[in-house]
Amino acid sequence: MYKKDRKFPAQPTKNKFAILIPARNEEMVIGALLDSLNHLNYPKELYDVYVAANNCTDNTAAVALSYHAALIDISEKVSCKGDVLRSC
């Protein structure tokens, strides 16, 4: 019924990736998300964090910059997060 926890040997980290976060008026929660991403157990030089700010009327962009995330400003009006991702 219960499985034993399997131990895997440590592997070298070699994959570089980007994390893209579409955001619109997310000032209250974006800081906690970016703080969590900054504490990943993965080499910081192997991943980049981008926040795509979509017509924000609050300080989402400023909060993202304060957590050292790269900012992509979406100036055209789009209706959903899928459209934001397509416009990046």
C-alpha cells in the first residue's frame, strides 16, 4: 500500500530556463511569489525570472523590479493572460 521513498543520486544541474509570469494588478501577491522563486534550490545563474506587466494600475511593476525580476511591459490592451504570453 505504501511505497518506500526512493533516493536518487545527485545530478549536476545543467539546464537553463526562464520563468515568465503574466501579471495584471498583482501588487499584493507578486512579492511572495518572487521571494519564493528567489529561494529555489537551483543555481541562480541557470534561471531568469520575467514579469509581463499588462496595463497595471497598481505597483506590480515596481514590486517586480524590487525583487530583481526582469520586467516586460505590455502596453497594448490584451484581455487575458494567454494573450499576454502570446505578445511576449
